Amino acid sequence: MDLQFFKKSKSTLIFFLVFMAVGLPVYYHLVKVDKKLPIYNPNEINPKLVDSSLRSKSKNHRVADFKLINQNGDIITQKDYEGKIYVTDFFFTRCQTICIIMASNMTDLQEHYKDDDEVAFLSHSVTPTMDSIPILRAYADRKGVIDGKWNVVTGDKKHIYDLARKSYFAVLDEGTGDENDFIHTENFVLIDKERRIRGIYDGTKKEEMQKIIDDISTLKQEYSE
């Protein structure tokens, strides 16, 4: 760069400095693309996961209000998750297959966020009549569940199954939630502070836990802007 040129043209030097100080940041702001997680509505999800009554819905989907009972016998509702990002799944305490891996992976996520009050966890029993409060308490103790951070819940079966099929879109099979109905799913679902679905993951895969962590970081960045 020819410095003599700037010595001979003070106005050119001033223009150059102003451009560097103002023009480049403005340009960067204009071309920068902010990464945001998608907001999933029923018509954007695999139709096999969506209750037939909701498949055409294209906007404003939110998790329905709920009322469940946790491992301590406390009533848990959507109000307990206000202002929180949470990961949810469906399990049963007697499961000897995918639920074991899922619980281990959820425990790892809980450990990662144990000091982060912005992130919480919610696991629903799909055999609520068998998974009583004492059984859930024993299960929670075995899995290292932190009370207040992670709720493992029971409740009315139809209510839980409606949440799985019509709110979280976590299961492939259809059903009515009657005594013969049974769901078994490996899906973890990421919910934001507005009760919207922001991600669906395979809860049996360790690499998917890192994706959840990455996506929560992206989501938290979205809230900080």
C-alpha cells in the first residue's frame, strides 16, 4: 500500500478509516446469516408420527396443557416448565430394551445441564397404572434423577397417550389410549419456552445427545438476541 498517496490526500485517508470502522461492520451484519432451529408444525413432520386429525395444521402448534404426577407424588403441569427449554420422552420402568439406553442418555444430558436452571427434563410412563409413585421413586433413585430438574411422571393413560400423539408427535402407531393400547418409542423431543417443538432425536444414539446439546445452545442464543 502506497502511504505517500494518503499523505497527499487527507480526505481519502478519512474516507478509508470511516469505511473500515463503519462500513465493514454494517456489511458483515447484512450478510451474516443467523442460525435458528426450525419450529415444527404438524404438516412438517413425518405424517406417520402425527395424529390424523392434525396432519394439515401448518402453524401455531404448541404442546397442550397437562396435569401429571411425578416421582414425589407432586402434581406437575405445564406451569412447572414455564420459561424453560426441556427434553421429553416416553418410557416404562419395566422396559429391558431401548428404555435402558434412553435413560442413560437422558442422565448424561441431566449431568450436562445440572447447574443450568434454563433446561429441564420430562419423562412420561407409558404404563401408568403399573408405574405407581413408589415405583417411579425407586426408578428415579436408580437413574440418578435430580428432583426439580427431571420429572418422571405417571397419570391418566389417555392423557399421556394424547400428549405423545397430538402434542409431541413421538410415536408412529395410532391408538385411542385404551387399556389395550401400548406405545414404545425411542424419540426425544426438544421443546422451547413457548411450548413449540424444535427438534426430534433418536434417544438411543449417543451422537444424538451431542446434537441436542448443540441445538439447545443454538436455541439459547436465539433467546439471548
